[in-house]
Amino acid sequence: MFEPRDDARAQWRVVLNDEGQYAIWPATRELPAGWWAEGVGGVRERCLARVQEAWTDPCPVSLRRRVAEGVTGGAVDVTTVTGRLARRVPGAEALRGEGFALTFGELEAVSNRWARYLRSLGVGRGAVVGVLLGRGADLHAVTLGVWKAGAGCLPLETESPVASLCALLSVAGARFLVTEMPYGVGGFGGRVRYADDPEVRGVLARLSDEPLGGAPDPEDVAYVMRVPAVAGPPLAVAVPHRGLAHHLGSVAAEFAGTGGGGTAVCAPVASEGAVTGLWAPLWAGRRVLLAPRALDPGRPGEWLSRAGTCALLAMTACQLEHVVTQLGEAGGAALARRFVVTGGAPGPAAARLAQRLGPGRLRTAYGAAETSFGPLLPPEPDGDTRTRVLDGDFLPVPDGAVGELYVTGPGVARGYVGRPALTAQRFVPDPYGPAGARMYRTGESARRTSTGEVRLLGRTDRQLWVRGHRADPVETEEALHDHPGVAEAVVMGVEDAPGVVRLAAYVVARPGAEGLDEAALAAHCERRVPAHLVPADVTLVDEVPRGADGRVERSALHGRTAGRGPGEPDGRRGRADPWKRSFRGGSGLVASLAAHRVPGVCFALWEGGRLVAVEAAGSDGAGRPITPRTAFPAGRLSRHVAALGALRLVDQGLLALDARVGRAGGVPVTLADLLCRRRADVGAALLPGLLEDATGEALGPLLRRLVLGPLGLDGSRFGAPPSGNGGGVPVARVGHDATGRALHGVGRSAGRLQLWATAPDLAKVTWELRRSLRGAPCERDSMAPVAVPCPGGLHGLAAETEAQDGEARGAQEACDAADAAPPGYYAASAFCPGADRGLVVLANGSAGGRVGREIAAGLKERTSYDGQLPDGW
């Protein structure tokens, strides 16, 4: 994680700018312009405690001054834009949904009535109004009315449980709530008004539809938006009108050159990703089409295809994956002239769609509330917004190096409501911007290419995107720990397919707990957390596996999933785990090891893009048990990681596939040749030096930066074996021949291209190879795939293909112990592109191939892995 130094010796100081905004800053670094030291310094905890005590008013000093002088407004915001359109094109359609349509003139009139009505209830500047409405006729009018009354809007999700809604209303300081009869919130102590109440409708009808006069100040709060909380009560961000207007203006520019038409919204209206679709079209003078409230979120394609071609569609990465799966690339491309992807990194469907659409027609929005739902990436959105990739000391990293992404400019939000210490930690001084400017540290690992493009590589924390919402599994873990029958709970994200993530929970029951089952635990979560935080899978386990250092072995938990949870279409919840009928418990695996004189083995099976089983048995030959985190020498499988690294450098422009890199037998050899099986022997000798010469970096750190780090392969490293339990990774240091005799030291003398890896890590590599073969990016940052068939191999895969019935099936295999791994070891990997599954087997015995074949036979006989493994296993 890219945190500044945080050990006992690290010294910080409390700083603040002319707006009265606090932050903490390393004591060893010069203060950025416009910031001055408050006087308190020391360890981080002392500084944060001081901020929590001193920063009692989050309102910027300049806004307080303008309010006191009675001079506010003056900047362009959503209310002024829609008001101008109502005067200029009053009859143009602004909104259409299930059973209603509103023109810009009608929207202006209704929102003015709502503003007057809210003012009569006491709503004014500084207030927060909860808005609990679905995709209906009142959503936009009420929100505009809240802003015109001078208040901030707290959007609420209609599917959230009452307890969660009340907690969020309390944290946000909301004293008013506008909702509808079906969504009433019991237990809320503020004033509630129902938009569909005939009495409220009657009052609205009698009010004037003339504007109230004035406009929100740029620093007034527009949105208070829920974001993931690591622990404790819900967390909410205050987004000012300045930031919202900046983002909407940037997205509205995307409508230029698209002809007529607007956009369609099928996302939950309280999600961060929905804001772009709800308001950017109106800013551009276009129509917003709202999906029916009952639309299946997993099947938006059919409704969108009936809606007709839009000028622009803002969709979450998950929604876009569903749409392209349902309609195909051609059907997806026909939906809109331009696309903006929000809510996570685009998956392979988005990559295929982008190729079909052509340059510039598919863009990505970072989409965090802390940055006012923007900016668009790439390129840099405008001259004011900047994205910086910095190291732990807030210094820029070189192009190509990995750092943490920071965003600065007009989109930086005010901060977290009621959480000054956390705000000071995440919104920090910008040493490279205007005096007194702040930047937001996103928690995204990133790198900047030589062309200036920023590429996201994954989170530095546990946050992930679930159904278009940013989520932290810790919130679900806390809800599970509130159950009296739960002793321990671990929740993690499982990626069924790139961009499609669900939560899986693993629960240890308290001794004596009665009647505790998966369905009861899921229902418990449904009563406490929003719908996107309810785990799709809940699995009861006897214990949570931990490594020698005490950390949870999450890769081992992946193999214990019992099935999909409530609402999943295949109805597998509660189905017996097929591994319990084969190798679960280890008895069959231990017997196989004894029969073939192999001391230990670990294998990992993935299906549908996620690990479904990780099993380990036996010993490392030195008295320690083999676990899912045990590292083995990967032998020839190491070349797959090197090939992915080479493709990353091709993508950066540091290498070219057609460049000549040497000669073999008098024949010129190109990089493309090295990445093919027919030149694998040459590649083993030339590829390490080629990568090092192109970058000036040693091979091990280079491949850690390019591949192992971005993929989260923490149990793998090149060169010498990992340092054992002291480094958190147990190692199978001793190999064995076919008779079971120990061969000490044979695995340590391999060259620079030797990879020591765990079976789950190699399974991730295999999944990346499969994605490349299918035409998807090899990494989350949309690396261009280079999977061009050639005799004997595929560029970028260093893998053979095996044709079966005219289709590449069983496409990659490296399973001969004498060939794939050093003497005394066995390393095998296979995947089936058409069947979307793969298997990795690692053993510290030369006869591991026999164990691997028995594992494969068991899979064919007992699981859905039905005959798609290559012959010879």
C-alpha cells in the first residue's frame, strides 16, 4: 500500500490553508505553498487527534465570509443551467420514464414549487435533505428543489434496510426526508414528506412556479454521498456545487458531435456512477431516459435496445459486461454513439466494444465521490484537473513505475462529513498546484505511461466495485460479527468474470450456536447493510485458514465456496461442494502421494474467472506441511510471466514485436518469435537480457512491477526462492526423484527466469493467458492484447495450441516434469479457452505427473470439469 512512512519514528505535523482546511504533512518535507504549520507535530496518531479536536467547522472560510456578507452564488451550477434551458427551449423533452414525461419548462416549474415547499418546512443553506426515491417522475424535480432551497441532497437507495438508512441519515446530519409511501423509514426522527401523498400534491399545486431567486454558492454542498467505510458508522462525502458542475461540464462536452438524442439510466440512483447519467445530459440540453423501476439489473440489454440509439451512455463496468454479453458487440455498439464507463475498471467486453467503436468513442470516468464523480481518463480532462502518480513521500514516480493515484483540481470534494481526521488523512496538500490547493489520494495503484496516460492497476486497500457501487468487505464483516452465533467472519470479492464481482462470506460459528445456517446469515446481512453489501455466497467453515504470520489465507478460502447466494440465477446455493466427493479432507490426495512417492502437492482450479478449489497435502521434505501458500519452482511456466511482462513493454512502446533481437542457426529472431513455442529455447536465453536492456532494471524487480504486483501475486518471486516463513511465504525447498529420494539444492541454481510461485498465483497467470487468447486485455489497465496465431504458438502466450474439432481447446500445456520444472519437481498448467476453466498442479517430486493425472481424472469423473483437460494428464 502506498502510504507515507508510518513507523514509530515517522514524524508529522498538522498544517492548514487559508480556507481553514486541515491536513497532516511529513515533518521532513518542505511545506507546500499556501500551507502553514498549526504548531502540533509528532506521530501520526497525535496529529490526527489534534485535527479531530480543532477542525470543528468544515465550511471553507471564504464561504463563511460570503454568507455573512449576504453575497453568494454567481457561478454556473445545475439549477442555473436547467433554468436557462427552460427559458430557451421550454418545450424540449428533458425526462422520460415509466408512465411520465417532462419538458425542460415543466421540470423547472415543478422544481420551483418543491423549492418553495421545502423552504416552508425550514430547509435552507447548510441543511441536508434525504431523497429516497426510485427512477420516477419526482426524482429530478425534488433534487433540483433541494438545491434551489439552498440545501444539500443525500440520495438514498430504495433497497437499503431501514437500519442502514437511519444510520446514514444520522451521519449526514439530515433533518428532512422526501420519499414515497412504499419506502417509508420508521425510526427517523426528522421531518418526513411523501411525494405521492395527495395532501403534499395539493400544497405543491397551490405554490408559485416562479424561481426563488439567487443560486447556490460554488462551495455549498450539492451532494452528500455514501462511500465505503472501513469500520464503524457509514461514511459520507460532501460534494460541493463547484465540483459537481466541473464534472458535468466535462461529460457534457462528450455530447458534441453525437447528433441528437440523450442518454438512458438503469443504475441505482443513489450510486456514485448514476450521477453522471442523471445530470450530464440535462447540462448538455439532452433528454434523460429512466429505466423502469422493476428492470432486472442483470439484464439491461433488452430494454436499452428497445429504447433506441442514445447520444451517450454512462454505464458501470459491470452493466456494460452484461449488455455486451446479451447483445454482442454489434448490438452493444448500436446503443449509443459514445460510451462513458463508470464504477470500476472496464472488462474484456468493454475492450472489444472499444475496438469496434473506434478511437474516442468509449471513455472511462474514475467516478469517486471524493473527486466529484470524475475525472475522465484518459487523457487529462482539462487544464485545471490533474492526476498525479506519487510514491509514499508524495514525490512523482518515473514513467512506467507504480505509485498511488492522486487527483487535484476543481473536482476535489470538501471532505468526509463529521470525520475531520480522516479528511486530513485523505485530502492532503498539493505540492505541485496553486497555493493552498488540496489533492485526494484515491487508494488506486497506478502508473503513467511515456505518453502521459494514467493506467489503473488495482486498489491499495480492500475496496472493490460491486454492482456499480464502491464497497469495502469490512462493512459486511462487521454486520456478520453482530450476529450472536458468529465467532469469526471473512468477506472477500470474487470476480466471476472481469468487471463482474460478488461478495463471498466465510463464517466460523461460535461453540454451541444452534440453527446457524447460510440462509439465516444472509438474511441477517439484508437487515443491516445495503443490497450491494449483502454477500452472494455464505459458507460455514470450521476455521479460517491462516499462515505462519497469522494473516488470513484468502486463496485457500476461495476453494470453500458452497455455491451462489440468494438471487443468483443458477440456484446452486447450498449445493454440496464437489470437492467433498473427491479430494476434500485430503485423504484421496494423501493416498495418491504415498502411492507415487511424492512428498507434497498443491493444485488450484479456476472456473468462470475465479478460484473454485485450492488443495494442498503432504510435506515440503523438511518437516513442514505443504499449504496453499507454499511456493514451488515453476520451471517453464515462468516464461508465461515473462511473456506478459514483454507485452507490457510493447504496450509502453519500449519494445516492438517485429524488432530483431538476435539470431538462431543463422536465422533472424524477433520478439514475436521469442514469445512463441517454436522459439521457446531461444527465448529462455534471450528474453531476460532483452527485458533488462529495454528498461535498465533487473529482471526480478522489473517483472514484479509489470506483472506480479498488478496481479497481486504476493507469493511469487523471480530468482532465489523466497525467504521462508520470515517473509510470509513457506517454500518447498527440497525436490525428490521418482523414487522419493531427496535432491537437496537442485531448485536453487536456476537462472534469472526461474519463478518461485504458489499454485493460486499461477492460476491467476493462467487466467490472464486465457483472457489474452480470447481477445481481452491481459491486465486491468486495458493493455492491448497481442494474440496473433502463428505456426506452433500464440504471440504473447509462449504456449502451444491443440486443435480439436477445428477449435483451440486444451490450448496450453506444460506438464512434463523433466521439461517444465527443475529435477525433483513438477509444474503443470492447463486451461481450456472454450470451457472457461483451468488447472495448475505443483509438486516437489519428479513423479508429480502421476499425481496430476489422478487429480485430472478425479475432476473429469466427479465435477463439471468434464473431459476438457488435454490428453496425457
